[in-house]
Amino acid sequence: MTEDKWLECSDPETMLEVLRDKASDRKLRFASGQFCLNYIRPFSPWLPWGEMTPGTLESAKHSSEDGTRYEDLIVDPENGDLPSILIHENAYTAAWGTWVALTRLIRRAIFIRSYEAEFNLEALFADIEAATGAFNVTQAALLRDIFGNPFRPVVLAPEWRTETARALAAQMYESREFSAMPILADALQDAGCENTDILNHCRDSTTPHVRGCWVVDLLLGKC
């Protein structure tokens, strides 16, 4: 994969393969947790267990809390293997396996929803293709928020890490509310930052931000 393809890619599997030997375990665990927390809920009413059960939500919450592995979680057998995948010993396997599992669950959910309604095979396949395509586009954007551009790593100059910039980053990290990203861009620019990758990432209103955002992590000294 090239840098240009990374910036436009909508295939999480290919992107995760690029990250296999470049990303930290912490970042990969953020990805696996955020995959589940942010994008499976809309489909949960049509899954076999009816609603997302505590085992999966608790696993996802801890996987995305600080990127560490939690071995003491209770795995809910009614959720299949998803909680186990989220806390898998290998962080890459956790991220890749979670994406694969959620893609399958979405297909399953749409099949159940379609079966409960007026079953139409052609419409079913169209719904599955549309839903999984949208899911992958969103997941790819999330990966870019967490990992940035692995083909052009950014080094943060010490003078950009001002008290104001660090305070804004810390507030967003703790609250998981990222509406202040454009303000962070202004603070960084005031400190002398002219790096277009950083400033554009902060100011692009179409970019999703989650805990683990690469700009926020740089400012807070997290890897």
C-alpha cells in the first residue's frame, strides 16, 4: 500500500495489515474497543441475544479505556467469541478479529431483520452490501484517527506542547468529547505549529475523533 491509498482506503483489513508491525499494542487495543463501542449498537436489536449484553459492552469499554488488556473480565457465552477477541493476548489479533466478527454480526443482524419482515433475497443482499460498505468506511476513518499516517510519522516539536494545548488535549481525552479539536489547532498554530497533517486533522469536520486520536496522544506523550 502507498501513502495515497492509505489516505483513501476503505478496507480495514488492508489497513490493519499495514499496521501489523508499526502500531503499538495500546493503539491496536483502542481500535478493537472502539470498533465495537461505536458501530455495533445500531444492529444489536436484530442479533440473537436481542440487545448488546453487558459482557461485550464491558469488554469493549475496557479495551478502549486505556489500551490495556483486562484478564479479569467475565466473558458472556451468549455473545459468542466477541468478548474473548476483544481481550485476546495478541493486540493485533484483537483488532483484526473484532473487525471480522463485527462484519459477520452485521450480516447476521440484517438477515434476521429481513427475515422478520417481508423476505426478499435481492433486497437482503443489497442491504448487506450497503451496510458492510458503510461500516468499513467508518472503521477506516477511525483507524486514520487513531494511527494517523504510518507512511509519514509526525514528530511534535517541544515548543508546540504548550500548557493550553496540553490542557485542551487532556480535557478531550478524559471526556471523550472532541468538539474542541479546531480550538486545539488554533492553540498549536499560536505555538508555531505549521504542520498541515496536524492542523488539517484537527480542523476537518468530517474526521471522527475517539480516545486514542493520534494528535491528542502526541500532545499527552502517549504512544
